[in-house]
Amino acid sequence: MCGIVGAVAKNDIVTTLLNCLQCLEYRGYDSSGIAVLEAPQVLRRLRAVGKIDNLRTALQDFPLAGKVGIVHTRWATHGAPTEANAHPHFSQNEIAVVHNGIIENYYELREELQGAGYEFHSETDSEVIAHLIHKYYQKTHNLLQAVHLARQCLSGMYAIAVIHASEPNRLIGVRQGSSLVVGFGENGHFIASDCVALTSVAEEFIYLQEGDLVDIYDTQVVIYDNECQLVEREQQILHFSSEAIERGVYKHYMQKEIFEQPYAVANTFAECLHSNLISDGTFSVAAKELFPKVKRIQIVACGSSYYAGLVARYWFEAIANLPCRVDIASELRYQKTVIEPGTLLVAISQSGETADTLAVVRQAREVGYLAWVAISNVAASALMREADLAFLTHAGIEIGVASTKTFTTQLVVLFLLSITLGEYNGLDEQRALQLTQALRNLPAQLEQTLVLDAVLQKLAKKFITKQHALYLGRNICYPIALEGALKMKEISYIHAEAYPAGELKHGPLALVDENMPVVVLLPKDELVAKMESNIKEVQARRGEVIVFADSSLDCSELGDVMVIKMPEVIKEVAPIVYTLPLQLLAYHTAVQKGADVDQPRNLAKSVTVE
Ligand code: G6P
């Protein structure tokens, strides 16, 4: 969480830094701050609680100017979102630091530094970094050496950017567990948590590796590894279309991203399917050797990615005939599990940065997995770069904090992976063709679900006055009920819970009355009759039922329920299709409640801390 940007530029950089920072607001938005070197020995800062716009407003009253600066947008971990806890943190008005991550030994360091006479002005773990660097600067009078010495005392995960009042043309960044990129621009050189922040100022980038320290001095950029040895890192040219990061005609990024799904899904399978056959290169050449050895699957993920994993379990078992287990990363990392020979670990993460997911995969070899596959939307993320096999979802940049198109494109990749593994495991050729054809049909079917927008906008009116909502699904659509409820919770703050419909009478039925809207997913499968009974059980308790039903089903017997007709699809791809109306329902509910759809309270898109 938290976003950082820093620059050493030829001209005043304040406005540019804020514009860049705004692109990182998805990482946290409870406070922000800036520090600039206005002149040698003149280090000034401004901080504001709330979103970056508040900092912009504050800057109108207290303008800053300078060519070297650092900025930060915060998602609070240690200490409330107050101005004192906002970054940059200073030491003796000489050093300014911004930090993304967590310093695990901050308490000991704080005591030690207090003992040495340093005064602390915040409750954060981050402030120790500034004082520690200051302590070493007193000995070395060299910022590069001071940062190098200080980092050796820090444990935890962090990306930092540091400037010093006596070294006016220098910016130092360190990547240790949290992402950091270097951008080379016309007006100077930059560092940032994500290259998305630098699209307007740079086209050439270096993705720093774990342990790298970058020293930007005037126009020079020098990189050192963990041992302080000079290293060369590959410079990449990246072009971002401005469309990808603009809202266009949409009111919110989330709305734009929901509507982009037919295209995002098509884009994700486009390169893999040739005449309905999955092309050989899809999962890389190494996959050819690896996949025949796979005997079982272990999926690991968090949030919506975990729900994508739950859907995939059904596919791996039913299509690929492979036993599959799915775990939440924050649980799995501290659990003793029995890993059977031939287990392939599949890590799913839209950001590719989630701390818990990374922790699990980094132990993968040691604990005995056959290999591990990464599925992410960020090609340069740590997850993708460290994986044995990496598969990119081509969703395009997703800015809304709640996952939408990254979720459905993850499902597409997992579906393809299950067919590919199935082909090594006795999946009938005709069946494989039927499944890939179903995938090809998806973009058009997703378009059909988007036509429901107006109906769902109207339906949302029913939800805005409710405190709770229940979502029911069975089998492969149960995880979609979970995802639909999660979307509702995240952005509209209505308590929404999902249950496998068969569990209804084991508890949640006690909550059902005329105030409880119950959303039911009714794809065409062998469980329709069971679901109809569950609907009757809810109706008998005066619960208000909204059914998303396959259009080929006759729902007349259901009586007084609202039926929303869904495209006719085979049950295997129903999870992808049924996700969209639930996203739209949550979206419209949140909009009508006046909630901040793209930046829901207390959340962030990239969860880089435990
Ligand atoms: C955050 C995001 C969710 C996401 C989850 C897992 O909570 O807001 O949308 O599902 O993190 O993130 P990952 O990047 O690992 O998929």
C-alpha cells in the first residue's frame, strides 16, 4: 500500500510530482505529502489529511517550488491518518523520507534512536528510517553511504525515497520487498512505486530488483545491489495510451472497467486460441515439460483473486481431472500443509504485489512444490518476474480499487489453464473444442449482460435503504455469489453475505425477512430444481428474491420474484457471465448511496503489507 514518487528535475517539479502521485492514489488515499529542496539547506514540506486534492488545495496557500522532491500517498498502518503521521518524515530538517511498506523492527529502532537523542513526531514505523539515515549521515557525510548503512538495520518490506538538504541534486531510492521503478524523462529522472505514475513524464523505465538501491544524481542514474555493488539493469521502453488511464465518457473508473470486460476478456484469450485450439506457446515452452508431471493443484490468492481460485477449483477437478485445493495466502503462509508430489502451485494476483501471496510463492521450492505459476495483470510485478511460468491477463490498467475486469480475465486464464492441463490428463478433444468455443462466445454474451445496466440501476434503488443482503449460489457459481457480495460490501458498505444455497437452512435463513434482499444465481445446470426449492424457502419467509436466471429456464413457477434474464451459456462459463450484473448492481447501489466508488473507504488496490 502507499504510493511514492521522487524526482531530480531540470525545472520546478511540484505540479508534476502531484500529478504523478495522483495516479498512485489507488494504493492509499488517507493522507498525502510532499517535500522539496527549495535551495541548498532549504528543505520544505507540506502534508494534508485525506486525498491528494486536499494537498493541492493546501499548496495554494503555502506554495512550494523546487527541482528535487518526494511525494507520498498513504494507507495507514502504524498511526491514524493525521497530518503528523503523513509522509514525508523529516530528521532534523535535513533528511526527508517517504516509505511504502512496513518496518518490522521499528519499535526497537525507535527506542535506540530515542536513546541517542532523536525526537519522534509521529506514531509511524517510517519515521525511524529518517532518523537512522541521519545518524549514519553524521558519521559518513555521504547520503549514499548513510542510506546503505541504514538499510542494513531495517527488517521488513519497504520501498523508500530519500533526499538531503546538503545534497541538493540527489535522490536515493531503495527497493526491498515493495515495488520501485526508475523513469527516465526529458525534464529529469524519477522513481515511483508503479510506472503508471510516470506515464506522462517518462517512456523508458528500469524495474528495480529486490535489494536494489538507485542513486539519482543530476542526470546520472546509478544502481547498486544489496551488497552495494554496481549493477546494470535492463532499460525498457513502455508506451501507455492515454485512453488506458483516462475515464473517458464514464463517471467512474469502475464503470469504465466493467464495460471494458468484453474487450478485456477477448484480449486475454486472443493470443492463445487458434481455431479453438490452445496454441502451444500459451503457457510457454517450459510448460510442455512441466504439465505432464502435474498431479494436483494448489491455488493461493487473496480477495477477489481468491474467489477466482475457488471457481477454478471446479474447472481443475471437472475439466482437468486434477485434485485441487484453494487457500487464502495469509492463511496458507502460516499453515503446515502436506504437499503431495507433483503439486503445481498457482498464485493469482491482479497486482502481482500482494505481500501474503508473494510470501507463499517465495517458499514454494523449499517446501516442495513441483513448480509455481503466476497469473497477474502486471507483467513487471514481482510475482510475474519470479514465477516458473507466468501468464498475463490482458485486462489493461485497472484503476478502480474494486477488481472487475482483472477478475474476469483471471477466470479466462484459469479456464484456459484447466483445458490445457486437461489435455495432458485425458480431456476428450471434442469436449476441449466445445469449451474453447464457449470461451470464444463470451465477449458477445458479456455485451448482452451489459445491456442490463438500466435494469440494474433501477434495481439498485431497492438496495440503498438496506443494511444487509444475501447472495446465494451453488457449485461453480457459489464463488460468484461471494464475489458479488464482496463488491457490494466494498463499495456500497452494505453488509452482504454469500452462502452456498444448500447451507441456507443451516443458519442464514434465520436472518431472512421482508428487509432482506436475496440475490440468487440460477445458471442452467443440474442443480436448477434444488435452487428453486431454496428460492421457495426464502419466499416463505417473505424475503425479497432477485434471480439472475439463464434465459432458457422457465421461471414462471417461482411466482412473485424478480427474474433477470441472463444469456444462455453452458454452466462452465456461467461464472464469468454472471459476474458482470453483480458488479453493476454493486456499482449503481454505491453511486446512489453517494459512496466513493473508485476509492472506497479504508481499502487500497495493492496490498503490499501483511
Ligand atoms: C485488494 C483489492 C482487491 C483484490 C485484493 C487481492 O483488496 O482491493 O480488489 O482482490 O487486494 O489483490 P491481488 O492484487 O493479489 O489480486
